Amino acid sequence: MKLKYWTFIIALYAGSLCSCSDFLSEDPKGNITTNYSETEEGCERLVLSLYNTHRDFLERLYLFGSMGADEQLVAVNGNDWRYFGEYFDTQMINNGWNRDFWKQLYNSLNVANLATEIIETAEIKDESRRAELRAEAHALRAFYFWIITETYGDGAHFTTESTAGVKTIGYQPGVATFYKQMLEDLNIAATGLKLPQNSQWGRMNEGIRKFILMKVLMSLAGYPDDVISAAGYTKERCYTDALALTKSLRSDYNYRLLDDYTQIFDVDNQVNDEIIWSVQYSTDKTYNGGGENGLHRYGVGWYNKSAVDNKAITTLWSHSLYYGREYRWTMPSLFMIQNFNEYDKRLYGSLQEYWCWIPTDWNQKPVYSDTVLIRHFRSVTDEEVAAGRRRGETHPLGHELFVEGLNHMYNLQTGEPTMNGRSCYHTNLKLLDSSREFAKDEKGHKDFIWFRLGEVYLSQAELYMYMGQKEEAAKVITELRKRALTEGHEEALKVTPDMITLDFILDEYMRELSMEGFRWYTLKRTGKLLERALKYNPDVKDKMKAYHVTRPIPQNEVDVVTNKDEFHQLPEYDK
């Protein structure tokens, strides 16, 4: 069993814009009553319950943060995600994934609001403990506000008060109000949080707070000057304050880059020095509250069929404990693959290239001496394909070697996946979870990494670029790339100041953080989402418009409000 430093005690379930009426009015074991929540132990459990809600919205955050950008495409079975990956307005507005995401985010926000209220009046003997719980609740609330604001923009409903029962009055003051509150919350949280090295793994600490503040400031800097000013900042101050935070995160705590890129995502190494914050799961399902991590399956395509001719690969199974539970919902874009230099080790730690024979049971480990499928990160000739197939004539067990290339999975001129390529593609290695019980098991237990030090390096380089310090930006990226170098080919990954542009840095974000769930938000805040999606994502051509940099409010939320003259759908979606 994976050991955790702490476990979550309760789960709260509440609807959109309504709150904890059930647990406030009932008194069974496992629920929090009003009287109990006003004790120190009750406050503790109320705050801990917020972490359970992260499991509720994780999959939807990954969808909203990944699809419709330049990095991932919708695979053959990803129909529910196609609406967001290809910007179908009507389906986005009325889609269950959107309804649930809004509901789950506002559930988290509502519980955080309740926590900020109750902590102030609860019977807590030690004021330092009150300060710690206060800081934790405010920092978490700022994180929820950031997701809500960057997703729904001016359409988002704003509230800092908890509600019990259905809320029918909506309030849309605009993004500046949200950012002003985020900054206030993070300022309150600056007093009371523990240092990372002294905190429980996965729980809010000063390092996580600084990372959230860094993201908030960098996102705020992307808005017009009047919005930034209304939030109490200037663009220049956003940059300087965020840069100071990156320096602190790199030097003041126990974070460090791992030497081996693949170890960041190893299911047996989920507590490591590069991770700043992750969503927690346990192999003991008792502690997951029914919210196991299912993200492992979405980036797994067919590896028992050939992208060349759809021929069955009988030496591999349809599912595998080691190679993943096939689902075929998301796949890498051609641009993402070609964005890597062939000597960049991060490519091989992000996407699967080789598959080996699995003999008699899909729960077995592969026989590593017998490679049966190679999906190269380059084009492959007909002769290479034929030569691999002929291996079966001389192999002791008659095993063919299936050799495939990008030309079999994509149209190399347009980047559009081929018919076979929508099903047969490179697996997303970062999310694979071999801790599952059996090959077809959809319930994963692997933690999901939200924040890590690699992103701090990239943010620092980006900020140096904005401030005209390209030499410093190049130095930071050079340092980050050290672990990606292939011996004897160091020049291939050399970075010089003249290379530093926003597009280069966004390409580097992709190389370092590919398929980690926040690409859409990164491109949005830099003002590059529309440009790069149209350029590199063939699925959004003739579909994506300028207003798609904000997601629509779910229609059921628009329908339920009573002040429809004040709370309404974003204009471009209100057709």
C-alpha cells in the first residue's frame, strides 16, 4: 500500500451555488454539524474536506486545461471531450462535463467560504493553530477562484459567502473583482502556513501558496491595464513580484529538479523533491472516497493493432497492467511530437515508443528482450515496415516486429490524424498507473501532479524575457535542460539569448510540461491560445473563434437564476 502522511476524513457533497445544508442539519457520524464544525477538530476536518473535492473536479480540470489548445487532440472515442477540443458552442453550453465542472468548482468554493467564516469564531485554544487553518482555507479559496476566473472569465459568479440551499441570485462583477480577492486571500495566507519541509505531504504550505501567487500574478498581467489596475497592481509589478516568487521557490525550500525526468512521474516515486503540490490518492480505496484517479486511461490508444493497416498485433493485449488500460480519448498533436529534438530525453519520458511481448496474461510484465511494436517519432518507409514484418519468419516464436512512423498516424502536411492514427498512437507515459489491480481496471491510485519545480524554471525564464533580460532567460532554460541532454549531442539542446521569444518559451513549456493538464490556461494567459491552436491543431480550424478563450456558462446555471437582467450567458455564446 502507498503510505501517505495524512488521509482525508470526510467528503462533502453539494450542488452548484448551494452548500452544505445536509451536513449542517444532520448529525450522523462522518458528517459535520454546525456545533461540531465550531470546534477545533471540526474546523480541521472541514478544511481537510476541501482536499477531497479536488478529486471531484480533477478530470474536468484536465479536460478544460488540455483540450482545444496546440498539444493534445481528441482521439477516436473522446466524443464527450470533442465538444471542448473542437469548440462546438451548443454542446459546450449544454454538456454534462461543463455542468459538473461548474458545480464541483463552486462546491469547493462554497466549502472554502464556510471554512473562512467558521474558523474566525470557532473554539480554538491555540491562536497559532487558528492562523494556520485560516491561511489554509484562504489559500485554497484563491486557487479555486483562479480556476473559475480563467475558465469562465466575466461570466463567473462571484461570492465569498457560504450558502445553504439553492442560490438563485447570480453576481458577475468581472475578473478584476476575482483577482483582487485572490490577492487578498493569498496575502492573508502569508501568515500561518508551514514551510514545505515541515508540512504534511499534499497539504497547503508556504511553497504552494507562493506558486499559486506566481500563477495569479502572471495571469493577471495578461489582462488589459484597467483590469490590472482595478486589482491593485501594474503589469510591471506583476512581473517583478512573480519573479521574486520564482527565486524564492528555487532557493528557499527543499525543492530540487530530479536528475532523471522519468522519475518525476514514476508511480513508485510519488513523494519526490520536484513536486510542489499533487492531488492525493491511496491504493487503499477506503481513503479515496470513491474518487479514484481515472486519468491514466485517457491517453492510451490501441497498441495491439497496427497504425499501418489495422492488423492485429497478437503478441500484445488490448489492455495491460503495464502498458495501460486502452481508452482512446486523447492523443498528442503532430506538432507536439515534432516540437522535441530527437536528442531531448523528455520526449522519451513523455510518450511511449517501444512495446515488448506480453506472453499469456495481460497482468504480466513484458518480456523486455522481445520488442514487438515500435512507433517511431519520425516517418517510416515501406521497406522498414516490411522488414519488421519479415522478422516473424526467423523469430523463434514467429513474432513479427511492427514498425510504424508518424506518416502512418498523421497527415504530415496538415497534422490531422489518419483514420488508424486516431486509435493507434503514442501513449501518454506521464499518467500511466501500474498500481491498478488488473489490466482493465479503470480505478487508478496514482497521485496527480498539479505544480512542480520545472514550471517554476519556465516561469522565471518567461518573466526574464518580459523584463528584457534574455541572457538570464537563456541561462534558466539551459539549467532546466541539463537532465534532458543526450551525451555526445549537447549542442542539439543549446540555448542562446537570441533564441528567446515568447513562442520559444511556450514551445519549451510544452517540452517540459506536455500533457500535464494546464496547457490551455498557459496559452490563454499569454494571449497565444487562438493563434497557436489555429496554427497547430487541425481539429479546430474553421471552428475556433476569438471568444473561445473563455468557456461558456452551463445553460442550467443561466436558467436557474432569477436576476436574468444582471446574470447572463457570455454575449458571444448567447445566440
